[in-house]
Amino acid sequence: MQQYRRAVMLLISAMVFSGCSGAKTATGPVFFPMAPNPPRVQYLMKVSNSEDIEGKKSSFTLFARKDQKDDQVRHIIKPYGVTTHKGRIFICDTGGGTISIIDPVAKTFLPLKGNFSTGKLRKPVNLAFGNDGTMYVADVERKEVLVYDPEGNFKTAFGKDLEMKPTDVAVDDKFLYVIDMAHSEIKVLDSKSGKLLNQIGKRTETTDGLALPSNLAMDGKGFLYVTNTLSGKVMKFDRDGHLLQSFGKLGDGFGQFGRPKGITVDDAGRIYVADSAHQNVQLFNEKGRLLMFFGDPGSAPGGTMNLPTSVAVSKENLDFYQKMADPSFELENVIFVINQYGSNKLSVYGLGHRKGDELDPATGDIKAKEQQSSADTKK
């Protein structure tokens, strides 16, 4: 029965936007959805340690060197959050108590420089960057947001006196928004001083509130998106705390969640939600309509997600990632997904379309072939 239900879900979701699951031949690329549906997502690569970025280094040497420690393989132990900034990938590793900073173009894999003494991380879960390059890291064990300058040096920490459990952060020109899971609210702090200015997201007599919120995203217009573990809802707020939109619920149907975690929004308004229970990433349009999902557990290397907790999307270094894609597939965005377990700690996918497929300018969807044929006939 479960296999039948999954097969039906694959078929229907393929009709919505692109589909859901992927297929892989012995030597071919991994696409989502499976053929004959037009592909919309391709699995590109994985990262679990420094060798995946820097390549293997020779273990042979006649003499000990002062920089011998640099030859050691750095492993991602138990990651949670991921974000990108200026082409680099930043991973919060709760198991290693560090931030791994990856530059795939320069082929470097480095730890956060300021992670020692008063700037020592204990359990970093998510991070965000200000416009000036300042990095804010939510640490659930320290119960603070730690602040580092653009070079990675520790500056200060916010929130110790607030008795919060910070699980995610977002920042704009003036304010730092912090998910406080302990009190099911978003705390609004001054991004420079850390002073508490406001709390938003609480339930009122007329409005639903946050329910064990876990992750937070801010789109290019300054709207806030929150995933809620207890209710399974994605909620959208303006910066003053007004609830603008809510979609999703707990369940295993379309547009429903088992354990929604990481969330991000691309520049086209598409909303990406990582679901730890369903082991996938679901994509929605700006109105909360399900477009597709990908990454269900399966035998294909790119199809397997293992407790995904975070998702980020970027257009940076698009030419670099395009070289990994199938020649027939044109990338629009690069998607980064964190898996807490398994060999793919960071899975990298490309959102795009097959060259020659026509996109609807209003929705970004691939136009159906029969629609294209009809339009050609009318001409």
C-alpha cells in the first residue's frame, strides 16, 4: 500500500510543476523528476570532508613540516545549517562545534578563524550575514548569537540575558531577527548593540502564532518565513510582525510536512523547505502552492537524503556548477542541502531546465508541449 501511494504521489506531483523523484542509470545524471517528465533538478555533487573540495593529498614525505596539520582531512561531523555568501559555503557543524567555510572555486575548506576563547562555538545551528559581511551565528548550547567580523574574528555575543534558545537568525540593515524556540517567538534585536527591541509571532485572539519554530528565512523584500515543528506550518510575516500568509500542516499529503526544518526563498519568490521526516525538499511558489519535491530516499546517490535540516539557494558561481551539469541541462539556481547523517553531508543540486524547453515568464514553469504546439498552430 505504501509503495502504491508513493507511486501515485510521484505521478501527480509530476503534473504540478516538475515532479518529485529521480532516476539514475549506471552512468547517467540524476534528475528530478524521472523521465519522461521534463527535468527540473539535477544532483551535482556532495561534500563530506575537505578531500571532496581540495582533492586527496599525498601521504608521502621525507621530512616533518610545520604545516603538516594542514594536510589532515577535515570532516563534517554532524551539520545542521548552511548558507552562502560571496560564493563561499558556510556550514554549521554541531558535532564539530565549528563553522566549515568552503570555497569550491578556490578549492579551500577552512574552519572559522575566530572559533576560540570567548568566541568558541559549542553547538552552532544556523547563521546569517549582514550587508557589511558581519556574521551572526545562533548557538543553542551557549544560548547566544555570536558575532564575527567579515574576516572571521570574534566581536561579541548577544542574548545571554534573554534566556532564549536561538535556532536561527536573519538580519537586515538595522535589525537582527532571532528564532527563540524556547518561547515560540521571533526576538528582534538591534544588530549593532544586541538590545531587545520587539518580539513577534506570538499567538493572539485573532491570529495563529508560532508553534515550536525552528528555522527562519528573509527574502529580498524583507519578509520573514518561519517553519513550525509543532504545527507543520510555514508562516510569512512582515518586519513589524503582521502575519501575511500561512500554508502547510502536519501530514504526508501534498504540501504537508512531517518535520519541516530549513527554509529559504530565491529571487523568483520560490520557497524551499527541507523536511527531515519526509527526507526531501519541497518547493512552493510565492502563494504557497506546491511546485515539486525532490530527494526522496532511494538507491540513486543524488536521491538519498538522510535527515535533511537546512537548504540554501544561490546564483553565485553559476558557471562553475554549470560544468557539473548535463550538457542538455541549463542551471538557473544552485541548491545546497544539509544531511545530518550518511555520506552526503552536503548535497548540491541545480535547479534548471532542459535546453529547448520553454518557460512560462509568469510562473517559471515549463510549458507543456501540447501548449507550445497549440500556440504554434494559432500563429
